[in-house]
Amino acid sequence: MLAEADTTPDQQPAGSTVAAETESIPAELQEIFLEESDDIIRQLQQLLPADGMGLPSAEQLREIRRHFHTFKGNGRAVGAHRLADLGAAVQDMLDRVLEGELSLDPALQSLLRDVIQALPELVAGAGLDVADIAALQLRCQQACRGAGASASAATDDSYTAASDPPVWHR
């Protein structure tokens, strides 16, 4: 289960995963969180299939945004701050798309699919590196700032743990 670690991002050992965070959440709450998260992930995968076929409608985008809003709130409720922060970044990005400030171009669609693809490992806390999560969040933030070209990169070679935005630990 995910919970906030006692270190800052630049103190995280290289290759650390979200599973290394403390497990101070009651087992019953963890179980509910995991069940709800699995259901949300399945719905997200149906709303935006990995095959890239078709552009989601405005209604589907609102539903996707609502699911990331749920990850933001539920993640914070159970101490899964990395999931919550990623959810907030995606929600912000989709708010801008829905408001017409950003276009859901192929780069943004790819980023959204990358986030959805990473969610099962992030929720399970199994094998997803903290740097991978930070890179996804950074790509969302860059997209919100209009750095669409950066958002299309599969990885940001200039990314280091020291460049983590200061939102990891609240």
C-alpha cells in the first residue's frame, strides 16, 4: 500500500519504488482503496483504450477527469501522495483541455495513455520507480504550461530526482 515516505524526493535512493513507502494505513481502508482503484483503472482503460483508436468525446474526457479527481482525493485520504499528486496533475491538464486552453493532440493522448498504463503498478506499489512517477507528473505539468513538445517525449533524459517538483510531500 502507498503512504507518504519520511524522505524528500532527492533523498529517495535511486531505483526506489512507491512500495518502499510506509504501510501505516488500516488494512480495511487499504482493501477498499485497492478495490475502488482497480475498478477506476478498468473504467479508464475502457474510456481510453491503449490501442489509440478514436478520440474520446467531451463526455468521456469529463469522465476520465472525474476518475483522476477521485485518485487525487482517495490517494490523499490513504496517504498515497504520489498517486494523489499525479492525479492532480492529470486533472489539471484535462481541465485545461475541457476549457479549450489545450488541445487533445496526439502527444497529450499518448501522455494520458502512458499515465493510465502506469496506474496498475502505481496503485499496487509494485515495481514502478519513483522517478517514473515524477516524470509522468512533470510531463503533465509541462503540457499545462504549453510545453506540448516536451509532453510527447516518452522519457525526459534531463530528468533527475533533484528536479522533482516540490509537491511530493505535503
